[in-house]
Amino acid sequence: MEEVDIEQLISSINSGNPQEKLVQHWLSLTKEDFRTLQGSEFINDKIIDSYMKLIQQRSLECPNLPRTYACTTLLFTKLKPLEWRKG
């Protein structure tokens, strides 16, 4: 992408309804989700989950790539309170 294209993309993401869906696959991603990729914002869990799913899907479609498996970022949130004991 050229710099002009990137600027237009950023402008599009930053304007209009933040709940507008930009991507619909296994997750719906909105402008608000993509806005977390700018500046010093924390990356949205849905963006991370979506990227991990893309990597996993690519490994299934290309047999020469290593197999990958990805869990949702919410798995860590669910396991953290259990505080696994050492030893």
C-alpha cells in the first residue's frame, strides 16, 4: 500500500459510526476495533483473536507450513483466577 492509501484507510476508520462492521467472518470487526491499532491504544481482543485465526487458517490451507492452534484471548482471562500452583 502506498502512503496515500494508508492515509485514506485511517481517515475512513476514524470517521463515521464506530459500530460499522468492516469485516464479517468468524468475528465481526468494527471501526472501533480497528481504531485500537492506532497510537498508544491497547489492541482489542477481537483483533488479536482474528489475527490468530487467520494464522491458524493459513496453516490448514498450506500443508508445507507448520500446524498452528490458537485459543481465544479470553481463555487466559478464565484461567488466570485459578492461579495454577507450582510444583
